[in-house]
Amino acid sequence: MAGLIDHPPGRRPERLTDGEQAVLVHHILRGPDPDRGEPSSWTLPDLCRFIEARFGKTMLPQSMSRLVVRSRATARTLFMRCITERVGRRVHNRRLIGSTRSRGKPN
């Protein structure tokens, strides 16, 4: 079929690289510092201005909203993985050492 062009599958490439997204997540999690002249809480336009000042890239608040939602899901996943690993180590250690609390059931 002459004249047909294959388009790459998928969606547009991300505007921010993985490293830049990590910096943004850290900036959000650190929270604003009113003593340094930052607002009391981040808004999407504030985060857009941060990206422009830090990386020289412009983003609309709608795009920032999608990015923040994805970043929150990623941060939540990492947090839950960390908690699960800690709880798993505690359970494993209790099985090896024995529980320090009496549960009313024989071991």
C-alpha cells in the first residue's frame, strides 16, 4: 500500500526526564517554606514556575496535574514497598527470635 506511513506506537515522550521528575517529586514532598518566600502550599502554577526556573521547560497546569497524579502513584508505590519490606523483616525476626508479647496462644 503505497503512501501509508507507520507512526510510532504509544504516546508522546514525556516532557520531563526521569531525573527531572525525581527532582519535582522531592520538591513536592519537601513542601514549601514560607520563610524563604514560598507559598503556604504548592499550587499547579507554582510547580509550573518551578519547572520553568529549574529546567527551562514550560508546562501548562493541566499537564502538571497529570504528572503530579502519576508521581503520587509512584511515590505511594515506593512507600508501600518500603513499609512491606520493613514489616516482612519484623515478622521474619519474630519467627526467629520469638515474640516478646504474650498472645495467649501456644507457639
